[in-house]
Amino acid sequence: MFEQLSVAKERYQAINDRLMDPNVVSDPKQYAELMKEYKNLTPIVEKYREYVKARDDMEEARTMLDES
């Protein structure tokens, strides 16, 4: 599952990069398709980022507890 989320995050970033490409911006059909996919991926990627941050914070807290 987390591998799929990582792939979704990479796809999200790739779409974001393509949306900044002047060739894509000048093609309304391609731009609309990418924006639709981007909007669908946004909530998934945001939640995945929240999870990764929480996991990293937990690991940092565990490390701090182990050091004391």
C-alpha cells in the first residue's frame, strides 16, 4: 500500500512539473486532463505526506526517549 502511495506522490509531482510546461499550458485538452488527475491525487498525496511526517516525528521522539 505504501509503495502505491509513493508512486502516487511521484506521479503527482510529475504532473505538477508538466503543468508548468508552456507546451502543456497551450494545449487546453492536455492541460484539462492533467488538472483533473492532479486534483484527484491532491487529497491522497496530502494525507500521505501527513502520515510520513507523523511517522518521522514518532521516530524522532523514540530516538529522543532512547537517548535519555
